[in-house]
Amino acid sequence: MSLRKRLTGGIVVLALAMAALLALSGRPVPNRAEAAGQAGSEGKGGSTGEAEIRKANSDYAAAMAAADLDRIMAFWAPDADYVDEAGKQTQGNDKIAELFRKSLPDMKGSKVSIRIHSLKFLRPEICLEDGTVDRTAPTGVKESNRFSIVWTRTADKWLISSVRDLPTEVSDLPSVAAAYLNDLSWLVGEWVDDSAKADVTIKVSWATNKAFLLMDYALKREGMDPLEVSVRIGWDARQARIRSWVFDSTGGYGEGYWHKDGKRWLVVTAGVLPDGGTGGATNIYEFVDEHTFVWRATERDVDGQPLADAEVKFVRKAAKK
């Protein structure tokens, strides 16, 4: 195989690597006990009280997923208070309802679940809960928020008396860039191509403090040496846009700028080949569902010579049981 043909294949992979850079995750994976939902309980509430609060959590998550304000506020006591992570307090059912009214449009169609880490009954009618609410938006973006709740039993029902948003661990504090990159979180994980023409594996993860998204992928193709690519995506504060940098195992490198269009990301890319040649493409990365995305490359060229458009479907790699 000629060097030029080898490098032409490389620039195609280089563009593909930039696609995976889009991946941005929710919060770091919890410990094993939390992930398995093995929440502890303490105190004198008994199995009945614990079961009732667990059901209240499940019903509350369903109300949030439905974006039903009346159902949500039915769980809050009239004099409840809420304190966000910045320490700002909101007192009273009506004022808390106003906060939800502003945020609920973004909740519509989301998947919401609550993980209970611990339940501690201070008295039979008062329970302290430590937990995390996980949300997956229709676009695949994931968010997780840690909280503590004080539940009080009134008549036959448990009501939320107080909620505090809890800060994350120091090592998990998001960077300034994290807020801009979070829409790409659906790509975090391991992916494989869904075709017989090539063997491509992609692994995407967060860098420390979610300042960058890191992606490593490998391409194996008949008649070609394996190609490995490392990609880093971040927020360019000076230009106020998402930007990526790519480096491959042949010495090639490139960069790209990202633009969101609904469930798609459009990326204008440019790269330099090991022999000094240049190439570029406009890539489209389309979210299909939590387990599938489609990568398309258009307007491709190497040294000014056009290349045919390309399309690859990727599926999330199944976790080992």
C-alpha cells in the first residue's frame, strides 16, 4: 500500500476520532454500593416507614419525569425550605413551586431516577435521607445531583420538609469548561462500529475536573496497519466555542470546531498528515438514542482532492456481566 493511500485512510479516521470527542458525561460513577442501590437505613422508623419513603422517592421521580408541577408539589410541606449548592435559601411551597415552574419545560421527556444512599430515622415521624437524583434528557445528556432531604410524616403521608443540594467531592468539582461540554456527555463510554467494513472501537471518558473530554480509539482494517488516535476536546474561552485536538499513531494531527444543531453536532475539521499533506471534512454526529449514534463525513478532501462522503453507525458496547 502506498504512503499516500495509507495517509488518506488516516485522515478519514482522524475525522472519526473528532466525532468521539463530543462525548461528555454526567457525574462520575458512584461507588459499588451506591451503584447497586444498596442504601443503608438506621434508626427506629422500621421496615414500614422505610418502604413508604422508598415508594415516595419512586413516585416523586415519576412526577419529575412527567414534568407535572401539581404532582411534584404535593410531596412538599407548606412551610418547606430548599437550599441550593450555592447556599441560597427558598422558603415556602409557593416559592419553591416557582423554581420548578421555570425548570420543568427542560424536564419534559426525561428519564429520572433517585438513588437512596442512606435513610436515618431521627424519630418515627422524621427521617433524614441522603441520595442522588439522576436525569437523562431526551438528547442523551445526563446529570446527577446529590442531596439531603428531611422527611416528616403528617397523618398518613410523608412530606418533604427540607432539601439541601450537596457539593460534590473536591476531585469531582466541574471546571468552567464542564458547563459548556455537558451537552456532549451522551458519548461517554465504549462504542463499536456496526458494520462489516471496518473494526473501530472508541473509549470516551472525562479528564480531571471535567476540563476536557478524552477519547481513545483504534481502527483495524484489512490491508492496513492498525491506527490509534487520541483526542481531547475542550472549551475555548477566548473564542467562546468548543474546540478539539487530535493526534494519531502515524504522526498526523488535527483540530476541529463544534456547532450544535438539535440532536446533531456539526464539526469543521482540518488535519496535517505525517508527510506534510493536509486534509479536512465537515463531520456530522447524530444522536439516535442512548445506545446508538451515526457519524457522517461530508466535504472531505486530501490535498485539495475530494473524497466520497462516508457514514458509520456506532452502538454502545454491552457491559460485561
